[in-house]
Amino acid sequence: MDGLRAITRTFWIGGLWVIGLIVTPVLFKMLDTVTAGMVAGKLFAGIAWVGLVCGVFLLVDNVWRNGVRGMKESSFWLIVGMLLCTVINHFAVTPIIAELKLQMNHAAEGLFGGGFATWHAISSLIYLVQSLMGLAYILRRD
């Protein structure tokens, strides 16, 4: 089970970092903005589903190995936080961004205007927080 746990952590957290830090910037450097955004969106959707499956597995594994006392460990709460980021980004923020892309009403954009740029920044911030929680999970000592 240790091997499966390690593979699960690597697949999810490594995937977050590789997509966010390497693949997406390369896409936007090599492709036109529309195509790069479309491909990046598919990659982010894919890693969201990977995260849901891997996160649930890691939570169940933690409780299975440690019982209720496992809920007192930082690893448990980091995974819960990462899952919350995934759920919020994938099921709440991403649909808003997709709808705004269809409308692409620049008049509504502004710092708090609810436009595409604002929601994209919110999504990016959530992804960054999730990635940093993943790093903390890997480096933890509990």
C-alpha cells in the first residue's frame, strides 16, 4: 500500500506542478492564445479529476491506517484543503470562466467587476494555494 500511496501523491501533486509551472507556460509561448487556453483548460480539467480520485484515496487511506486520530494530522487537513481547492476551481470557478469566455464582455472587466480576467486570477490563486498545500504535504513531518 505504501507504493500505491507514493504513486498517488506523485501523480496528483506532481501533475499539478508540471502542468502549472512547465506545460502551461510553454503552451502560451508556442501557440496562439486561444489554442493554448483551450489545451490548458483541458489539462486543468484532467488534473482536477485526477485530484478528486487521488485525494479521496489518500483520505480513505489515512483514516484506514490511523483511524479517527488520523484526522488530527496535518496530512489529512492538507489533503482536505487540496480537495476543496479542486472542487471550488473545477465545479464553481471554471464554469464561470467558460461562460464569460462565451460572452467575452470586456466592459464588465475590472478588479472586482466579475470579468474574465478577475475570475481567471481567482482560479490561478486557488491553483497556487493548492500547489503549495501539495508541497507542504510532501514536506510534512507528521
